[in-house]
Amino acid sequence: MSAPLSVDGQFINVASLAGAVATVRARAATGHGFTFFTLNLDHLVKLRDHAGFRDAYRAATFVSADGWPVALLAGRGASRRDPPPVRVTTGADLVVPLCATAAADGVPVYLFGATAESLVEAAAVLRMASPNLDIRGWHAPPFGFDPLSPAADADADRIAASGARLVFVALGAPKQELFAARAAMRHPGLGLVCVGAALDFLSGAQVRAPRLVRTARLEWLWRLAHAPKALTGRYARCAALLFSLTTLEPALRRLGLGHGPDDGPDPTGPPCHSLCIIDTMDPRSAETGRVAGWIHRILCHRPADVSVLFVGTDAVGDCALGVVRPLERDGRPFDFLPVARSRGDDAPAGPGLTLRVGLGTLRHRRAIRRALGPGPATADLHRFGLAPLARLLGLPAIQTIHGGDRGEASDRSSGFVRTLGERLALRWATAIVCADPAVARRMAERFPGDLPKVEPLDGAVEPYLPRAHPFACDDGVFRLFAATPDAGVDPTLVVATVLALRARLEGRVALHLVGAGDSDSWPGFAAIRDITWRHDGADADGIARILAPCHAGLAVAFSQDRPGLLLAGLTGGRPFGALRPAGSEALETVEALVDAGTGGFLVERGADTGAAADRLAERFVRLWDAIRQGRVDPEALHARAASHVVAGRLGRLFARHRAAQGTALAATAA
């Protein structure tokens, strides 16, 4: 072939069986290693969902068209008067002629995969056809074989030690391609040809469709008739993809709404991004809540080698849709590509806004693909309703589940729609992380078969580590800090607790409120206004400065307090007095870190606000005594809380993204 063709973003560089045999023969005879894959529709389906499979295919030396649909797709655009640019070349077609050339050239071969019985019979058939064939060995790995395991590495080492230069791998997709890619990196002199069921056809363990059926392009029907239960679902997915590639996506491109995966990114465009955050928010907004807080932390505290493209909404009205706009947050640059407008009355995850973001992403798909560039990228998702967008863009998705956030899409849908959306999002995700261990358990109970990739990540993550400050107690004033109502705080209990403390400490108490909000509207706030300091819009460093002169934090949220403030206080060496989070939404970090031993204390809320305020005030008085007597160590608080911060939480999230981008395979092989 003069130049590789492409189908759904995957190149094909072998045009015919004769070309395949000649190319492999030349490589094997000279001891130059390679991998040879045969691309079929089932592989194309898997390539959209399996990042490791994609990376193996991208690294392949040779790829042929296995099946007439792939050959037709590869030949689109060619003149009907000319011969087809690609002919079908299957794994089953390759084994016998390649063994014949190996026998003629003295190239040793190895058979790997299938079953032990099938390998014995296949070896006998091949030796009968080519008496001089040097088969150095064969091995059938056990059921459940993991192609990325140490056992697989040992198998690759054994094959290389045998002296074989041509290896037929018959494990089925994607295992055989993953094994071949990994083995080729460990042993660059090996030539590995993935042949699927070819060895079973040779041994008679499976019966291949007759030549007449294959010529009539009905081999799929033959196989379906022989294994309907195993193949019905697979062929349905293949048919859906074929319809999309031949009809739906071309129609969308003609309407200017779609971008074909074969179009590729613009090499002259912006630098590539390794993380694509897709959300309904405007990253410039001061929106609060779990989802917004988590996204802001990713933007501000991502690793230095991770660049971000934020696909979202323009809430200000000053951006051109579909055009990249450079932004920064807390000094960290990122690119913003708005695809829809949002209004002041839009709910962050309301169906109207989600639909507009979906349509906008479809409309500006080409711009997004160009902005992402040619390098590996993953989508970072936080709302179930946006899961299809990552799939449309062809990106592996890391889905974060936040749970009881009032802005999360799952809480704003009907029961059936919510369950369906959650199930699809979980099935499509490359990996799933839960911002609350309790949510992880609940999702596992609801969808027991859909969460093989789930990992609980604590929602209470503040990705900066303020240093611990010693307590300043000389003036005898007990300084308390708390979050404002916008962070979910119960204002009635805050006021009642501060009033109870004021009475017990004879007025020597002060309250610092962190975050935007109108505390003047709190019931009874006038009674504590004179001892309250309000701090609006502080960044990470500003919060650290606010908390440094304080002595303790007050956490009285309805379900959980603002997690960033909690971790900021604890890592700054400040204990907390808090209500025990109730029910399944309880954050285990609060239970683990805020206790009488090191991090402060927890009290039960109860039905009576006044009684709860008295309990909190009494415990704060005892805590204040302990602080003044030197029995609370800020450094110990900092050390304990630090393990729950970025390195242990966001670091694990970014490790998932790196693995999905395929870097884990390369790192292991190195």
C-alpha cells in the first residue's frame, strides 16, 4: 500500500493476503520483530471502549482488514472502476502460508493459545503441510489468563527462550492483541501474529464456514447459526457500529454536526491536552457544591504534566461558542471551549442545560477534537447525563460519582430515567471513582454487575497542604471558624452554638465565616454580629491565612460540612467540633479524622437544636482548655490529615487517567 488507510481512526496498512505473507516473511527471516493484527467489526466495537486495546492497535506493526465490512469501509472514496484498495485478510488465512514460508526460510515458530488438545492437532496438520517446519513448542494458557500479568510475561520469556521468531497467538480479542503488544516490547525480536480461532479451525475443534459461504459474505450468518447465544449480542453491537459508520455519522457530517474519527486532529492546532473535563458549569463561576468543588480542585492542583481542556458553558456571554479561550485558575492555565450558553436560572444538572451541552458538543465536535490534539486523552465526567458525550468523542471516560449532591444529574431525574442513565454511564466508563465510600457501597448494591472498575475516593479532598501553625492563646479569645450557608451549613445551629460559647467563655469568643453568603439573613445572627468576621471569595492561600490565627473549626452541615474547609483546617493543625454525619451519606474521613483522640470531637445532632448547641459548646470549652494546656498538637493533626489529601486522593484519580491513556502498559514494559 502506498499509504495506510483508516477505519474509525484505526489504520490499515496491509492490502492483501499476498502482501501480508511477503511482508511477514521478510521481517521474520531477518529477525526483525513485529505485531500483526487483523481488524474486524468486533475489534472496532472494542476499540471504542478499551483503552489498552486501542494502544495495542496503535502500536501494531501491521494491520489487515478481517471481514468484508472493514474492507468496504477502508475502501470508501475509491473509484468503482478501480480494484478495491483493501482485500480481506483474516487470521485463518495467514497461518498455513506463513508456516510454508517459515519452513522454506528456516524460521522457527511457536503456537500459543487455544487448548492443549487443539494445539497438538494443529501442529500435526501444519507439519504435514510443511514437513520442514520447525515448531519450537506450543502452550495453552489456563482459563482466565490475564495478558498483562506476571504469568503472561513468563510465557513471553519462555517463547523467546525457545528461539522461535514467528509466534501465532490464538487467544481471541482483546487478549491476544494485549499479549502480543506486551510481548513485543519485552522481546523486540519476536514476530507475533494474532490469528483468533485459526488453530482451532486447523485442528477441527471449530468448523470454519465453507468457501462458498465466505465468498457470499455470509460467514457471519454461518457462525451465528452455530453459536447464537454467544454471538447474538456481539453481532448486534457490530451491526449498530456499521450503521453508525456508514449512515449516521456521514449524515451528521453533511449537516455540519459531526466529526469523523478518520478526520483526525489538526496538527497545526493548539498543543494536545491529556484531560478533557466535560461539564455543564462555567469554570469561571463561583458555583459551590461537591461537583464544582471537585472540578475546581482538579483545575488548580493537577500534576504539572497534565494539560486540561474544559468543555462547558458560557454563563457570562462573552465567549464565542466552539472557540478555545485560554483561562487560568489560581495561577494554573487551562483551555476553555464553551459549547452552550447558560442562564442564571439554569440548574447545574437540569435536563435543559444538559441537553444544550450535549447538542453543543455534537455541533462543535470537530473543534474539540482539534483542541485535544494527537496525543492520548481521557474525559473526566461528573454527571451521568454527560456520559454519552465522551463516547461520541471517542475518549475513555473516568466517571466520578459524588452521591447526594443536589446538583448531580441523577438526583433530578425520574426513577427509571435516573437508573437507566446511571447504568449506561457505569457501563461506558473506563474507570469509576466514588467521592464517598458510602456511595461506592450503595452503587455496588444497586448495580452489582456494573462496577468492576470502581474505586472509592474520599470526597473530603483539599489539594493543598497548609503548614501547621502553633496556637496563639495569649489574649484569651477562643477563635472559631465555620463555612457559610452556601456550603451547606445549618445557620440556626451555628448561631446557637456561638451564643452558648459566648455565655460560657464570658464573651471571649470570635467567629470567622469562610465563603460567600449573606449571614445577616440568618435567624438570630444580630446577636453575634459584633464578634463575627466574614471572609468572602478567598483562594487556597487566603483560606490558610484566615485559619492560621483560629483555634478550632465548627462543622454543622445538614449531611456533611464543606470538605475542603475541613481538610484545610485539619492539615493546618486545627481540630474540629462537628455533628456526626448521618445515614449513608456519612463521610468516613470525618469519622476517621474528627475524633476525641486527635482531630476534635463529634456529637449527635438530636431533634433539639438548643440541646445540640449546648453539647457542642460544652465540648468546645473542654477543647479550648486542652489547647491552652498544650495537649493538642497541631503538627500531629497536620500529619494525620495530610495522608488524606492530594497525594492519596487526587493522585489516585490521575493515576486512573494515566492508565486509561495507555501509559501504564508502556511503563510496565519499560
